[in-house]
Amino acid sequence: MPALVQTEHRATLVFDTRDPSTRVVVTFHDCLATQFGYPNDEALAGHRLSRLGLRPYGVFEVTDSSWLERLSRENKVAFPSGSMNGLRHFVITFHDSTFECLASGYERRQLDESAAADILSELHGDSA
């Protein structure tokens, strides 16, 4: 676990905290893009942001993001006056994966065990 559910404009990430009985849901608003998967904690030193302080098992915000800058430059081909101002680059590192997101902001909430079980069941397709 973590688990990701994403639409064109929102990404929701469900994951355990360091306390295994606590689950958190983070919803990223106005989500432009995500990356989720490799590298894991053992290979994180090879991540392009590791030299800037990216570490395992953490939550980070990247300022002056080259990813956002690149996407903004690419977007100007079709939308010269378009702007991606207000978007932020978030990174959350886990044991087996890394999550990155470009979004305007986020909302975090903690779940009790039954609510977390319901959400995870739906994510894994176990609901009736």
C-alpha cells in the first residue's frame, strides 16, 4: 500500500503512516500530472531530486520544479498564453514506490479503520 485513484483533474492517494493503524487520504486538487512507481527506497539515491534533499519515507514540495517548467514549455506550443501558475510539485516517498504530483493544492484527512477498509476494498475491486 499506497493506492492511487486519479481522474483528469484530481488524484487521491491512500496510505499508511508510520503508525500502521493510521491511514491517510490525500486528495490533490487541479492535478495536472502524476508519476507513481519506481524508484523504491533503496534506489531513491538515483532519483533526480535526491541531490536536493529527497529522502525515503517523507513528504516534500519542490520549488522551482523543472518538471513543471518542462510541461509549461510544452503546453505553450498549442496555448501560447496559457499559464500553469499556481501549480505546485509534491513528492511522497514510500518503501516500494515514489509518488509525484503537479497540483494546485491538497486536502489531507485521517481515516478510522473501517473507513480505510471500505476505501481499500473499493480500490482493489473487492466491493459487491
